[in-house]
Amino acid sequence: MATQTTKRGGFGGKIAAILAAAGSAIGLGNIWRFPYITSENGGGAFIIIYLGCILLLGLPLLIAEFAVGHNAKSNPIDAFSKIRKGWGWLGAAGLISVTLIMGYYFVISGWTLNYALSSATDSIGGDYGAFFTEFTTATWKPLIYTYIFILANHFIIVGGVQGGIEKASKIMMPLLFVILIVLAVYSLWLPEGREALGSVFTPDFSKVTGKTFLDAMGQAFFTLSIGMGAMLIYGSYFKKGTKLAGTAISVVSLDTLVALTAAIIIFSAGVENESGMQLAFVAMPKVFSAMPAGNIWAMLFFLLLALAALSSTISMHEAVTSYFVEKRGMSRNKSALIVTFIAIALSTVASLSLGDWSEYKVAGMNFFSLLDNFTAIVMLPLLGILTSVFVGWIWRREDMRAELTAEGGIDKSSYPIISFLLRWVCPVLVSIVFAFGIYDFINTL
Ligand code: PHE
């Protein structure tokens, strides 16, 4: 711990803490992933299960992760081992997972830049499916956009916690909310939009299987950035006396609102014919193109995606960077550079695996899908179980209670509920869903 004497960064106040953490939560998970996972899983039925996962599992786990970071005031690995010796590996597992996520997340983030730009210049035109396939399977073009995005991310991280992350969140998040609201109002304005919505949100329970629950839980964990050190490191930057439960409730509410609004925007476009990861990229430009000034709306939509992605990737990057700064005693600049290089290497392979290298497959998946599936279906549930066990059972009861209630000063009434959810509901429920979902998943392979 070479830097014990140097001052650690931190967020300026309550609003900054909420905006930064909401920035991490709100991302491609909400606007790109949630709508397509929902449409694949029976619409309304999936949303009900998803909301249950958010409330019973996501919220308590988010509080738990904030608590570990806030208590230990250190990077994810030291945080766990400071609270209980020998548990640093749990932080390391989170950091490895978040690094793998960066590998494909930056690629999609790069796409959003190209789409925003191509919409602005109205050059997507014609066959939207072909545009998507041609662009994403190309060699250099997607890579260049990905690198530009990684570079933007790098400069925010180098700017520091307050000068980079906090400042960027304070600009990006309000802008994101404004664009989202404008787009939502616009889509609900159109009568065909309102009609299309009904068909998607009506629950179809016939599509619900064990895998649906696993998908809902994976999505809930992914969208709240749980178990991967990102929320832990932000928690470590919260000021003393910050209400952890209150902050988590704000973050979860904002995140859920954005996911539902994004689903409204996308479904109101009547996109039943598109599915999977193409949904946002193919269906949206197609729909916008039929509208007056459609290219401007499309540009706004992809700008929204880009902003959401950037505020998420900085939290991923920061979690890993903090490890090199605090555990390896490197400067912030050098640490950030190492993480940026790792991100470039992984995302290069992920991007190429969609085109030039698409014949290399593991379990029938290319590298890109492998990263996505392995982290969302395997790592997220495992990290969720372990984090709840750690906070609920391994952390000394009195210390955990003192942290969650700021020495008994706040959140006293919610403490028993959160503690119960963390000790019993999370480990048991996540394990059951994980076991059944994996069983289902293997059967479909
Ligand atoms: N929560 C982000 C999203 O929904 C993704 C993310 C995962 C961010 C892990 C940080 C860490 O897009």
C-alpha cells in the first residue's frame, strides 16, 4: 500500500455521488440490451420478473457494494481484504469480469459514434440491416470508432475523480435525461407508437422458462453494475456520512426509469421484426427515416446511447485503474494507460471476431458473444452470491451494521430489511436461479 499517505480522490457531494453512480448504472444495458432481452423473453412477463430481481436482489447488493467501498476507502481488492483478511480474491474476480466486459462494451460504444455521425450526415440510408452487417463485420472502420471512444474515456479518467469523472457525469447525465425525455414524448405522440407499445408490454407467460429468470437476474445485475468493483470504487469516493441506502435507491430508480423509457421509445417504433443486438441499431434508424427530420432524431438517439455508454465505461476503467494506483503504487496516468491498452487489445479481438475472425468459436460463440454471455450468465450471478455472503455473513455483524447506519445515525429503519435480504434472500434466490438457468442453458446448447 504505497500510496497510503497520498490523498485519495473523492466526489464533492451528494448530487455528484448520485450522478456518477447513476452514470455507471445507466448504459448500453438500459438502452441497447434491456429492450431486446425483453422482447426475446415475452415482454411484460419478463419486465415483472426483472423488477422483482431489481428490488429483492439488485438494490440490496448495490447497497452492499457501496458499503464495502465506503467502509474500506480503497480499491476493490484491498477493500475486501481490509474488511476480512484473505478475501481480496473476490475484488480481483470482479476486476477480471469488468475487464472482460470492457472488451465488448467498448466495441458497441464505438458503433454508437459511427451511427450518430452517419445519422447526422444522413448516410445510413437504404438497407439498414445491410449497413449494420457491413459496418460491424468490417476490419478497420469499427476499430477506429472504438479507439476514439476508448481515448475519450481515457482522458476523463486521467482528469481524476473530481476533475474527470464527477465533471463529466455532471455534464453528461442531465444531457442524457433531456434527450431521453424528448425522444419519449416524441414517440408517444405518434398514434402508431402508442399502439405498438401495447403488444410488447402485454405479458406473455408462455415464453417464461428457467432461463428467463436467469436472463432477468443477469440483466438486473448488469444494469446496476453489480459485483464488478465499479460501484465499490465509487462508494469509496462518497463523502463520510453519505446515506448509502438512500443513494442506492436514487440510483436504482433512475436506472429503472431509463430502462423502461428506452423500452417505450424502441417498442413504440413497432420493431417486432428485429431482434437481438441489432434491435437498436437496425430498427431505430429505419423508424426515424420515415419521420420528418428523421436523421436528427436518429442522431439524438445514438448520441443518447454514446453518452450512456461513456458514463458507464469510465466507472469500469476507474475500478481497474484504482488497482494499479493503490495496489501497485503507480501514477494515475501510467495506471490509466495500462488499463487503456488492455481495453484496446480486448476490444480489437472482440470487434474482429464479428468479421475477419468469425470462424474462431468456443461453444458455438465468437469471442464477442463469449465475453457477453460468460460475464452476464456466469460471472454476475456468482459475484452476486459471493458479495451477499461476504457482507451478510463474513463481515463482522457490528461493523457491517455500523457502516450501513453510519454508526446508528441513519437508515436505521431500513437496516433490518437490507440485512435480511443480504443474508438470506440474495444467496438462496440467486443460487436457485443460477442453477436452474444454467441447466436450461446447457440443454439448449
Ligand atoms: N451498468 C452498465 C450498463 O447498464 C454496465 C456496467 C457493468 C457498468 C459493469 C459498470 C460495470 O450498461
